[in-house]
Amino acid sequence: MNYKTVKPFIKWAGGKSQLLNEIRAKYPETIDKYCEPFVGGGAVLLDVLANCHPKEVLINDINAELIGTYKQIRDNIDDVVAFLAELQELFWEKDDVARKEMYMAKRERFNQLIFANSTGVETAVLFIFLNKTCFNKVFVRMFLRFRIMRYGTGYAIPHFLSRE
């Protein structure tokens, strides 16, 4: 079978993108129902959706912000893409100092939204933005609802939107 590869929209610790060929070898002939209890970045989920077209899909993760982001992508994709495109353009036009300031301001706004239990488009977009701009491009969730993410250094300017 010629598999389509769909790149996850975020990087996540424990991601399975590099293992997809081995995982695909274990797929049954057909997948009608798919359940992913620890979805993370969703490499296997996206692969199954792109190649097996299950009729029913259930995903879960302990990270509420991650699940909220998946829901916003499912329910409000046009708004998410438009907001990400706007953020990406603003970020790219800044120098390194201004990018770090923008990152810090968006991190603060994200934390405000999380403490207010927001699950809207802005929260989802900031979740993706922070994942793409934080140190090592891997979102770190701290316990006790405190979020501490360092601004990334030494990397090319990140793309928040990609056709991949």
C-alpha cells in the first residue's frame, strides 16, 4: 500500500512519527474503529485517518489543553488557520529581541486563558504557537497548573502553518 504521510501539527515528547513504518506493519487489513488513549502529537492518529478512514474515532490525553486544541481544529479549523497565519506573519517580521518579547507576552496570555479555563480558538492557537516557539520545540507542561516554557534559541524561524 502507498501510504500518505501527514505531519503532526505539533511536536510532542514520545512522538511516533519516526516509527510509522514499523507501526503500519502492524495495522490490521481494515480499521473501522480507532481509539487513541494517549494521542499526544497524533502521528499515528493522523496516519490512520489519512490511510485507513475509520468510521469511528476516539482520542484522549491527560493534557486538557491538547485535547482542547484538537477540538478547535475539528470544529473551527478556518478560525484556527486564520489566527495562526496572522501570528506567523507578526512573528516573522520581528527581530530576535522582539520575537522573544512576543513569545513572553503570548505565554502570559496563554496562562491567563488556562487559569480562566478557556478552551476557545485563541487558547488553541496560542498552544500551537508556544509549541512551535518554545525551547526544543517541545511543549513542557508543569504540574500544579504552572506553565514554564523557555523561549527557543538557535533554531530557524518556525512555521506555524504547513501544507505537510
